[in-house]
Amino acid sequence: MKFNCTIRMDNDAFTYNPALEVSRILKKLATDLEQDHDKGSDMHDGYLRDTNGNKVGYYIVEEDEY
């Protein structure tokens, strides 16, 4: 199994401090994954949004290919 995540950093939310915005996005994802797991279901994919609400990325959990 693998976790793939892509974040595009070419919009205004990343202008001031790109690392801070990426950190915020990943922290939110981690919190959302934890809360979803606690509810008894698992999120296997979804969109990532910047502080302005724009879709800037995607994540997916995939089975290994053999």
C-alpha cells in the first residue's frame, strides 16, 4: 500500500510563506484522516485546499501493484 500526495504551489496562498501553507494543508489532512478513522471509516482519497478554499492538490491511498 502507498500514500500519494500532490500539492500545486503556484497560487496566491503560497506567496507569503510556501512552507507554512503546505504545513497547514498537511496538518488539516492529518486531522481529517484521524477524525474519519475515529468515526469508523477510512478516507482513501480526496482534494486538498489552500487557505483561500482553492483546490491545490489531491491525495490517494493505493494498493501496491505486482
